[in-house]
Amino acid sequence: MGEVRPVVVPALAAALARELVRRAAEDRSVTRAAHRSPTQVARRRITECRRGNAEALKTIVKRHAWPTADLVGAPASTAALMILLHAPDLEFQLTCRDLIAQATADGRCPAPHHAYIADHCAVELGQPQFYGTRVDPATFRPYPVRQPRTLDERREDVGLCPLDEQMRALRLGG
């Protein structure tokens, strides 16, 4: 028996999509500003923004389930993932990781979304990541990876480029 998903009318889905995209853009904006001028006030703005975004996403998930690509469109679903990755609540991230895993299995969410949140949660729990998507900013190397010999195969399975290619792009700033 399949999961029962709430029905969301198109106007509400569009409003949710706009809100998610707006919130992710605000996070990028305050983060860029903090990088340009790394003050305590700028760091506080990031914290407040991310806390507010996480609360809004929690409300959306509670009322409508995970905002999948088939519900709110790919850009808004990706925005929701970005908000989730910056959320200060690991328990919420773990709950959403499982929702995203199911949505990915059902074809309602892009596979890389699950790879990113699964790796994020693994690193936060002190476990090796599975897809190598998280990079330690101090060493600029991926956090430990489970079964490194088959990493690029797993990455390919979910539509990610080989790790060496990802690392080259990161070093080039792209």
C-alpha cells in the first residue's frame, strides 16, 4: 500500500515554490554579504535567516510533505534541499532525508537530492558518507567516504560526476 500524499492545488503549489525559491535566494544573499564583510552582525544574519527558513520548511513539510519536484517544480525542490542542508536541526534533516529517499525511489525527486542529504546527515553523525558530496572546508578534501573504491560508480548511479571532476570544479570556483 503506497503512501498517501496530501493534494495541493496548483495555486498553492506555485505559492510554495515562490516562497522556497525566495528563501533560498535570501540565504545566498546574506551568506555572500557575510563573506564580503565577515562581521558578527553578518554571521547573526545568516543564523537568523537559516533558522527562519528551517521553520518555514518544517511547516511546509508538516502540512504538505516534502516539496518534491513533481509538486513545486525542480527549482523550488532544489531550493528546499538547500534550506534543509543549512537547517540547524539534525533531527529534522534526518526526517526529511527519509522523505527524500522515498520520493526519489518514487521518481518524484531527483536522485542527487537524496545523495546530498544522505551525505550531509552521515557527516553530521560522524559516519562516512556514501556519495562524497561533502568537502571539509579546512582541508578542502572530502570527508571520509564509505567504500571509496566504488564511490564513482555510486555517484554515477545517482547522476553525479566523478569525485575528481567535482573537486576540480570546486578548486576552480565553479
